[in-house]
Amino acid sequence: MNCAIAIQYLPMDATSDEETCRIVDEVIAYIDSTGVDYYVGPFETTIEGSYDLCMEILKNCQLVGAKAGCNSMMTYAKIDFRPNADVMSTEHKIGKYHETDSEFAPASPSAVA
């Protein structure tokens, strides 16, 4: 995994919090459908994978939001890319703060055996 992108997708023409959440939820559902590792935070969603795949997903987030009815959007992206090495994973960066989350919890001894 040589790329991680933090994506903040903002539907600018949503008329209510519920509509904002509906559109953002559709973008997150698209991200989920791609099969990449991702982490949803309160302000952005971080995806991890190959550079080409992550950039394709970033591009498609705009199209998914438009298909969901958004006609004006802003997307902010933070891109971590290492062409010849792996980037640090989200688990490595924040896993210690989420030890009770099944996504980040260390494997139990019985699960390892």
C-alpha cells in the first residue's frame, strides 16, 4: 500500500443536515464497495491502497455525489504517497487510541492460534 488519501467531501447545495448526511453516506457506501481499507472519521474518510486505485476512488467520489443529487460540491484531499515504499497505515497511526474498536483491536491469543 503506497498511498493513503484523507477525503473530506462537502455537498455545498444540501438544504439540511439530513440531506448532507444522505449524500455523504452515498459517497462512503461507494468507498466501501471498492474493497479498499478505509476509516470514517467525523470530518473525513481515509482510504488506503495503490496510488492509481486511490486516485480513481477520489475522482469517483465527485461523480457519486453528483449522481446522489449534489450539484455543487467541495472536496478536500490530503494525499500521502510513497512511490517506492509503503505509507504508514491508519491502524499504525491511530490504532492505539481505538483498542476497543474491533477494526483496530489486537487479535486475541485464541484467534492467533
